[in-house]
Amino acid sequence: MGKSIILTLFLALSFYQFATAQSSLAPLNEDYYHLIDRYEIKYGQLNPYFHTSLKGYTRSSIGQYADSLLNADEQLSHQDKFNLEYLRNDNWEWTGTEENVSRKPFLKHFYRSKSDLYHVREKNFDLHINPVLHLSGGKESEDDVTTQTNTRGVQIRGVVDNKVGFYSYIGENQIINPFYVRQNIASNFVVPHEGFWKGYKDDGVDFFTARGYITFNATKHINLQFGHDRFTIGNGHRSMILSDNAPAYLFLKLNTQVWKINYTNIFANLTSDVFGNAGGLTANNGYPEKYMAFHHLGINIGKKLNIGVFESVIFDRTDSLGNHNIDIRYLNPIIFYRAVEQQNGSTDNVLLGLDFKWLAAKGISFYGQFTLDEFLLENLKEGSGWWANKFAVQLGAEYIDAFGINNLDLQAEANLARPYTYSHSSQYGSYSHYRQSLAHPLGANFYEGIGIVRYQPIDRLYLTGKLIYAQYGFDGAGENWGGNILLNNVSREMDFGNEIAQGQKAELTYIDLTASYMFKHNFFIDGKLVSRNLSTDIASADSDTNFLSLSVRWNIPQRLHEF
């Protein structure tokens, strides 16, 4: 990643002598994080332990929050009590729960706690080891191929000397995806949400997943984290700012939480392009690199409103030998990146914007994001469709315990991105990593509406229904209508008259019905039905499929392909 960022890491680690107890983060998981976030909305008050706009959350703060809720409200539904106890057990080293102790450990040493295969609890060392397993089989109407998932791995977390936390996950995967996902892989040479891969049998992919980091508190309020992982900014189903759509990347993160403020810096090493074919990626030569510097400032205003502003820059410095180097000026954690970019001659891609969450009443919240890539107010007022008026918008709402029905949660969300948003004049400036968007999976040039219903009728059963409808424009041969953020936007079709969903028209309807039953702690059995219809201006690109699958998951989230 370059000498400069290594020097930054060294300086960060020099704070070690001041460090205080620090936990790892709960891995990103849509279902898990919803269980946490719904209580903030349910009670109509921002929780005091973390800002929900920055994911992931530390296990210590999740445990504290679950403890406080379970002890404060005796009117919780049976399902809510179960969920809070589940969160406490999952983060038991940071809670006061005694419910996690197993009555009958396996061979005396294994599963002495309900949530961990093996653990060590000593004065200066805490260790948790858990297996990871995801097995699934399915069938779809569009193709005769039987889909399958075979993931095996291990997850390790802990704390050394009550000061340095660590986390590691490694997993081996062989997957045969539904036909529309295989088409996406064939056209882009990347497996959604993953990195390097190779072919498996005739229709599958084989890849290794690895994430890990160390984390510690430099002071009481300043946390540092270094490793290989990903993050999400926002409160929606999608993020127009930073999402977990792309695979993990090397990063250094500084997080300052003091008073009502949360300030986050992320410095990351990204991959700007990869090379491959139908048989997988090639690794004979190093892939070209680029870098990201990102900062987000969030503040709680009262007990119901959180507002955040962010700025992100994607950049690269290539020397005469073709080496890609970091620009140390962007390592300043408190600076306006746009000013640095202009000092550099405006060669980098800077995005800025804001996000908010408003707890309007108990059980009801509104949220949104605005990402500004580039614009001129004069052209915007004229409505001329100038290509460089590039921005993305999100608005959404959640209704918890809807209509007085316990654990019935509703969510509605609308997203849009104008053509050429997130793109740049070179591959080293696009808002992407490993040929995948760092924000929305559709890239740009789209409208999207999302509706989600979640219901927990009994303690261990979770029912989820999703409806996603999108209109977007894609490119014909040799065209660039602004949806593919990897294309050089100098090759745009026109300067004026651009509108959302221009180019070859596409309408996507995606329905997902899932029933998940938690048989044991973090051991799920999933039944899933997906109906996906894609209608386009090009008949050969149309797609219509119904996909049915049955899965067993152990300590791993669902693998979703919602595009």
C-alpha cells in the first residue's frame, strides 16, 4: 500500500500504550443488523452507544445496548426478549448475561457457551472460535442447472491484554449460481461481492474469502482499525455513499466518537481493474491499484435526528515506472479533499454529500442520502440535461411493530442516480473496487423502488418479503449511456439532453420470499423463493426466472444477488 500508509499505521500503533479495552466488530449481516436497528426506531430515541449510519458496530456496544433495553422495558414481546437475549449471547463477553452457559458442553471443552464452539477467557486473553458453513441447493425455471453453495470456513475473534481486539474469517467456496448471476459473471469477469476466482465444473465458481483486522482505542474516544474488510454508510437497504457491494479491501480506519459526534476516516487501497476470461481471473501480473480517502461526520441533534456529511476521493499517482503510489496529502484526517484535488490539478474523483435519520415518532423513522459527484447550478436550473450534473438520491422510511402487530416491520425506499454518476475520465477514478460499485450495485442511470416486509411470528422464525422494482438504461455495442461506471465518461454519447434510464431501456422486477428458522444459536435453515423478471429493448437480453432453494447456514449471512 506504500510507505506513507505504513508510516501512518506505525504512528497509529504508537498510541498503543494509551489503549483501553477494545472489541471486534460484528460482521456485516442485513438480518442481524436489522434486529439491532429496529429498537432505536421502536422507542423513538437515538441510542447512546453508536451511530447507526456507520456499520459495522462494535460487539461491546451491541452488548451494552441489548443489556440496557432488556433491563429497561418489561413490556417487550416474547420475540423481542428472545432477540435481545440472542444479541447478548452472541456478544456475551461484553454483557452481563448468564443465559449463554451450556448445561452440557461437548467433550467438556466444546460449546461451554451456547454461542461458541471453543473459547478462552483469561485475564489477558479472550478468544472465540466458530465454524462457518453454508450449504444450499436450488432449482430455477430459466435453466436446467442445479444451483448449489458449498462454503466452509472458520471465524476467530478476541482481545489481547484487554487492549487489542482482532478478527479473522477465512472461507473456501464452490458455488453454482442462478443463470442471471452467471451471465453477470461472464460479462464482467467478477463474482458479485467477491475477489479473485476461478472456474468450478462447467457452470460454477471457486474462490477463497478472507477478512481480518486488528483494532484498539488510542484514547477513550478514538478508535483505530487496520486490516482487510468493508463497511457500509447509511440506514437504508441500499447505500448511495458506501456499501458492502464490492469485496473487502485493505484499509486504515480512524473513528472518533465524543459527545454527540461521530467522525470516521477510512483510507483504503483499491483494485482498479482485473483481467480474466470465462475460466476465471489471471494472476500472472499485478492488478492496477488506486486509493480512496473517505471521511464522514455525523451528529445527533436532540434524541431524534442524526445528520451526517461525507466526502470521498478516489485517486492514483502513477510514476514514470508505472508504479501506483498514494498521495500523502489525502492522509490528513481533517481536510477538505476538494481543495487538495484542485491543488493537484483536479485529476481525482471527489464525491460529497449528506445523510440523515429522523425518528419522527415511536415506531416510525425516515432516512435519506444525497451524493453529489459534480454539477453546475446554472445548467441544473435550465434543465438542459448536462451530462456532468451527476448526483444520487435516497429517501426511505421504516415502520416498526406496524399497525400494532408485534415484530411486523415495514420498510419502503426509493433510490435514483443520474447518468455518469460515480464514473470518471479514467479507470483510476471510478467509484469502484475490483470492477464492482462501491455504492449501489446497479451503478448509475437508474430509478429504483424497494419494499420490505419482515415478520417474526414466533421466537426462532423470521419471515421476509422483498419487492425491488428498477428502471435503468444500459449500453448497446460501443455505447456509453452512463450506467456502467467503469467506462471512461469522456466516451459519453452526448453533452446535453441526458436523462435517467436513457439508452437501452430495462425494467427489473425482483421478488424474494424467505423463511429462516434458527435451529440453534446462529444455525439457520432457509427456504427461499426468488422471482426475477427483466424486460428490455433488446429481446435477447430479457430474462424471466423463478428460483427455489433450501439452505443451511452456520455463522454466516445469506448470500444475496439483488440486481
